Amino acid sequence: MSILAVLLSLLGMAAVLAIPVWLITVVVKLVLVALPRRRPDWGVNLLRWGSVMAAVAAADLYLIGLGLVRFAASESESGTDSAPSPSCRDEVPGAIESIAGYEPSYVPLGFDCILDDGTTYPGSGIYAWLNGIVLAFVVAAIALRVAGGYAAERRARKQTET
């Protein structure tokens, strides 16, 4: 097993362990915002904080996806039951005789199975979902950051007018 495989596997496991910490952090922040006596700029602060949390969620899910892709590739490279790739066998049972190989993809996440005639099919549907969710979190992070900047500018203009 290469150093890259070990590194990606460890990063994927660390990302899985970070999910509960992320969830607790989000819940605590939302409770603190709901309490009385909050800061006057709590809205701007919440938008900026939400942007960071969305970016962290995107990075965390992407690391989990990297670990899953690397695990599927590793599972296909060693062991007595590694050829054809277990990820390819599970998706299209009838095509098991014509599977020629596999192609892991890290950007975007994916694991494609290659048939004898050169055509490919996705080895698992989970990567399409992960790519979509990661993209949604990235868009949310950007949108929240822009909204935070707009809210801060509006607040600053309002203060200078009074």
C-alpha cells in the first residue's frame, strides 16, 4: 500500500470522526444566537460563521469521499477476491465477464469500471451524491460569505447615516 493510500485513508477516518464535533458546534452556535443579550452584529457574525461551517462541511465530506475512492481502489488491488473489482461486480452483475479494469477519480470523486470494449460505467452511485452535496456546501459557503459582506456593508452605511 502506498503512502498516498495510507494518507487518504487516515484523512477519511479523521473526517468521519470530525462530523459529531461539527454537529455539536453548529447546535451550540444556534442556541447561543437564540439566547437574549446577543451581540448587536449577531446577524453578520452568524452569516460569516455559517460560511466557514459550510466550507468545513464541504472539506469534510470531500475527505470522506477521497477515503472511499481510495478504499475501493485498494480493495481492487489486493486479496484473493480482488479481480474484478468488488465495486464493479456489485453494480452490474451480468457484466462480470467483460470487466477489464477500473479507474479511480479524485476530482470529481468517482470509481469507474472499464469493460472490454472500452466503455465505462460508474462503480457506485454514492460518488455522484457526494459530489453533489460537496458542491452544494461550497455554493452555500460562497453565498453566505457574500451575504455576510453585504450585511456588514449595509450595517456600516446605516451607522454612518445616524
